[in-house]
Amino acid sequence: MLHPVNSPIAQPDSALPEIALRVERSTILKRLWRGTANDGTEFGFELSAPLQHGDTVFQSANARYVIRQQPEPVVEIPLDVAPSAAAGIGWAVGNLHLELAAEPTRLLAPDEPAVRNLLDRLKVPFRATTAIFRPGRFARGNLPSHELGPSHQH
């Protein structure tokens, strides 16, 4: 049975066990798609806005079904630099029309040759890793992250 989903559940019951619906970032950004949860439950998504990592999309008496974005290859740039240097790095990555995410201790960018070449040229240390990449998400110290939203994607 295919369960239709039009939006995330506003107030899911966090006491229910979670069943993950694992998706890639390219899928999570779509508004029309199908997915299968870890237990084989199938969903059809027809959304007015894209979902986000952690959204509960369906709930039964026994479980809640949660979107879990797959980690992907990224470059991690430690934020042990001056704020002006971090701003310059962000500007340079954005100037390539590539996306960026900022966390309290690191910047994340897609692991692409253009990003690696830029960072090498600027002599910015980085390391390749995998992470749940949520571009347009910016943390400010210990404050909650701020999302620039889909209108700010390149």
C-alpha cells in the first residue's frame, strides 16, 4: 500500500519508535517523488515545499516515519580562522556558484574539483569527509542554525 504524503507532520509523537526513510539530497529537494522506508513501507510524495532531514512524514499507532538524508562527500574547512577569513572563504565558494553550509566549528562545501582547487589556491586547509550536507544552513555560535531557504540556492 502506497501512503500519500503532502507535508510533514507538525507535531509528531517523539515517544514512538522511529523508522527511517533514507534519501539522497537530490531527492529530498524534489516535490514529487516516491520512497521506501527501512521496513518496506512505500510513500508517494506530492509536496508544496521540499522536506528536510528529520521531518516526520507519517505516523501510525506503532511508529513514526522520519526523513533521514544520506551523508555525501564534502570538504570540511575548520573554523579556526579569523571571522574575516571565514567570510572570505564563504564568498570565494559562493563566487563559484557552489553551495556552502556553516556549523559552529566548520564550513562544509561539496567535494568537487573546483572547491578543492580554490582552497588549495587560497592555501586554506581542508579535509575530505562525508556529512549530511544542508546548504544554506548557517550556525551563529551557540545559537540555532538559520536557513536561508530555497530562494538562496545557486
